Amino acid sequence: MTVEQAEAVLSPTGVTIALQHRFAFDTGTILRLDNYAMINIFDDGRYYIQGENIESLVALFRATEEPWDPETWSGELPQQGLPPIFPLS
């Protein structure tokens, strides 16, 4: 899931994004919605919806792509490329 895909899924619902910001450590984007739900979209494509009364939102997003389930997460972190390290000389 990307932010653009999430925006397209939300578009016909009337639910709008109240605030959009990056996670700490720059690993993804949080969409805070005007219905107080939050969609966490990770840079590796995973997404997770949280908040109260989110059942219809989850069903709508699930029709596009299955959400990430933290209950089944093995703890493995996605591989990210490290920035280049240059010598000080």
C-alpha cells in the first residue's frame, strides 16, 4: 500500500486526511483521518489501520490489499539500504 493508493481508496468515502506526517526514523507515513482513525503506511508496503469504529474502513481497504497483522509479525525488520559511509580523510 502506498499513500497514493490509500488516498484513492478514501476518496469516495468522504473521510478526509486531517494530518499526514512521517514516522520517527523515517520508515513510513501516518495518515490521521477526520474520523479519528489512523492509517500507518510503512515504506515496505505494509499498512495498519487503528482507531475506534474502523470496521468499514478495514473492509474497504482489505478489498484492495490485505492489511499487515502485527499479531502474526515475527519481529523481522524490512531490509533498508544503509547510506554510504565515506572516509574522513
